[in-house]
Amino acid sequence: MAKGQSGVMDDSQKRDFFGHPRGLSTLFFTEFWERFSYYGMRALLVLFMTAEATGGNPGLGLDVGKATAIYGLYTFFVYVLSLPGGWVADNLWGQRKAVFVGGCIIAAGHFSMAIPTTPFFFLGLVLIVIGTGLLKPNVSSMVGDLYPEGGASRDAGFSIFYMGINFGAILGPLLCGLLGEGYNWHWGFSLAGIGMVAGLFTYKAGGRFLGSAGQLTTGESDEVINKRSRRFYGITSVIVAVIVLFGFLMSSGAIEIGLETLATYLGYATVIITVVFFGYIIFFGGHTTDEKKKLGVIFWLFILAALFWSGFEQAGSSLNIFTKELIDRSFGPSGWLANWGAYGITFLVALPVFYVINRVFKRKELWNMAKWIVGLAAVGVLVLIYWILQNVGIGWQTPASTLQLINPTFIVILAPVFGWMWTWLASKNANPSIPVKFGLGLLGLAAGFFVLSWGAANASASNPVSVSWLIVTYFLHTCGELALSPVGLSSMTKLAPENRVSQMMGIWFVAAALGNLFAGLVAGQLETLAPSSLFWSVAMMVGAAGIVGLLASPFVRRLMGDIE
């Protein structure tokens, strides 16, 4: 490993973060806190908008249709703006600057939402959308830059990074939900902002560990870049002015179009643009016959992915509302836990935890900061376990928003299991093909909605159903996600022609954006449909797509050629 002129190894070259570059720790915790803020706020969003505008913890008092349309538009633009966010990093700023600026804008958005006025709430959503578009795609790109040699070490680094995403997605709904839904919505939004500030502090403090990762490397002169920047800022200013004018005309009634209608038109326009785009590159893009077949496969996977996300992303909208209104979220009381049981269980969990911490601290090759991070995190988890058990002991009703952590918890538990399963099946020459995995992912999602529809049919406000229905649903949804989402990301890079890899990764984001948009529109039907009917309809739609996906998989597999 290379050393500086003094013979001392540079911090960015040290691999003492559990065998990985120290820079991975910087990006791990940056993404951890960004996901903490994003999922913490997302868990509150629809609940806040539909909460009564009066009372001790007032919300916006919007109807379900309008609130879920706003949710759909918000999540749609979060993903869509990843495309220009990636372009800005590649052509103007570099990933390093884009991530920091994006994080600052996200934090400003959360703190804007902390101000209890409607204009600042919507301003906050706009800022978070812009900031996430800059941060989300580029922090992942920087992880790859830390491993110029590629190979298994890069895959392992991304696996660790992915754990940071999900740990943040667990902690965000838990803490922001407890504070926001339990006490004051705007305190919850403030905590999300504080989390993003912690991520920015981590990012700047650990910048020296990143080496050259994320620096702008276009190979062009400053004059060319400055000219491109002026053109970009000019076009962006015009677009922003048009959007602001359109919003003003909508709010003033000069343009009579509802948010639900706007979201629907936007969805249709996105579908049309995507179809035209694929038609153009397949028939007029100058590709070989083999490349055209693989582009056709990507288009098919795009359709299946959009359908999947339109169901899966009900988590933040219809499932969140159902959880609040029709799930029994009461735990306890239990005299046993209230007295000594909480201490006893925490002590039993602490024994293996402290054994692992002891082993970690004895490893001389580990970075000391990494050791203390593990130790403090373990103590924090034990304190949290005790606090939850103690509350259950005296009787506790969990806020609906905190149950958003079930899905990322299952991801942390099941991701290694699925990784092992695919490897084991491959060793037996029985690994399912990419289109088969997509079909199985859709069927897993459909199974979850069938379960929830069954539970919802027996639920009422006076007789809510057990939280176990929700847990089983999220378990099946997570299985579906792990069969489709990681495979989809990988398939885009495998199937795309060399000169269109970035575009096809962008298409993957568009599929997620489109799914999120339609998820919000579907959730809005809770105003006219019973939850059991809505969940049954989603299950039938997604299940039918899964069956079609499996039936079509032999034909699609032949179009893929030698791609596994």
C-alpha cells in the first residue's frame, strides 16, 4: 500500500475500519444520519397532514386524498431529482461538494418544517426534495471511488454502507415518531433536522479520510466548466420561476386543477416520456440486435419495478393511516416487566453484547474510533431496549409512525439470509434468473397485502386488530423487496450497453419515482374504499403482475443472452 514521502501512510489509505478504508466510516455515518432524517420525517408526513388542525398537537387537517397526493408528489420528485443531482456532480461540482450542499439544503428543509406554519411546511418539502436529489446518488458513487480495485472488497463495502442506510431507517421513525407524534409534530421534524446536521458534521470531520474520492474530474478547463455552470443556473432559474408561477396560479384559483389531478397527469406524462425514450433508443439508438433485446428486457423490468414500488410505498401512506386508526398498538401493562423483568432481559441481552465489545476492543488492527463507535452504539441499544421494556411494563401505546421501523429491521435481519440463499442456489446451479426474481418479489408483496386485507376485514375503530397482522405483512413485503430491489440495481449495470449504463441507472430511479407517485394516488382511495378493499385491490394488481412476470420469464431470459 502506498505511503507518503515521509513514509507515513495517509489516513485515506488506511484500512482499519473493519478491514475497509476509513473513508467508508465517513460515508456510512453521513448516509446513516441522512436516512435517519428522511425516514424519520417520512413516518410523520401523512399522519401530520391528516391530523386535526386543532387540539394539543395540531396537524394540517387535510383530507386523505389531498395528503396522499402531496406524499406521492414529494416522493416522486425525491427520486426524479436524483438524475439532475448526479449530472451536477459529474459535470459541475464533483460528488464531494454535491453531498455537502445537498445535506445543508436537507437540514434547512427539516428546520423549515419545524416552524408551525403551512408555507414553511411546503417550503421544507421542496428543500428536502432538492437536497436529497443532490445527496442520495452521489454519496453512493463515492463509496465506489474508495475501492478503485473493485472486486469483492467493493461489494463488501457496499454491504456495510447498506447497513448504515437501514440502521438510520430504523432509528429515524423510532425517535422522530416518539417525539413528533407523541408530543409535537414540529419537534419531530426538528429532530430529523438535527440528525442531518450530525451527518454533515460527520462528513466534514471525516473528509480527510476520503482522499480523492468525489473530486470533480472532468478533464475540462475552468472556462468550459464555468460556461456550463452559467448555462445550467440560467435554465434552472427559468424552470424554478415557471414552477413558482404555476404554484401561485393554482393556489389563487386562476388554474383550476387539484393536486390529485396534477399527480395523475404527471404520472401519465412520465409513462409516455419513458415509453418514447425506450422506443427511440431501441429503434434509432444505433444499437446491435443483442443490445436492443437487452434494452427491451430493461423496459420490461422497469414496468415490473414501477408496479412493485406502487404497492410497496403504501408503507408511508395507506399503511401508516391504517396503523394509526385500526391497529391495536397497546403493549402491556405487565407487572413482571415493570418490576424486575426489564432489568433481567436487558442484562441477558447485555452478556453477549459486552462479549462482542470486548473482542472488538482487543483487536489491535482496528481504528480506535471504530472501537468506540461500536461500544457506544451497543450501550445505546441496551438503554433503548430497557426503556421500551420498562414502558411496556407500565402500559404503552406505540405511536403509529414508530412502526415504520419494522421493514428496515427485517432488512437488516434478512439481507444476509437472502445473500447466502442466492449464493447457495448458484452453487447448486439453481439460482433463479433475474425476471423470475422480479416475479417472486411481486408475489411476496402481493402476499403481504392479502394478509393485511384479511386482517383489515375484521378491524374497526372500536375493535382494532393485533399488530401481528402488520408484522407479517412487512415480513412478506421485505422478502419481496430483497428479491427485487438489489437484483434490479445489479441488472441495470449488467444489461445496459456500455454507453448507456448511467441512463439505465437513471431509469431505475424513474421506476421508483413513478411507483411512489402512483402509491400516493392509490392510497388516496381510502376516502371512498374500506382498507380491506383497497389492500385486496393492490394485492390482486401486484399478484397478477407477479404471475405474468413468472410466465414471461422464459421468453425474457432468452432475450438476456449470456447475462446471469
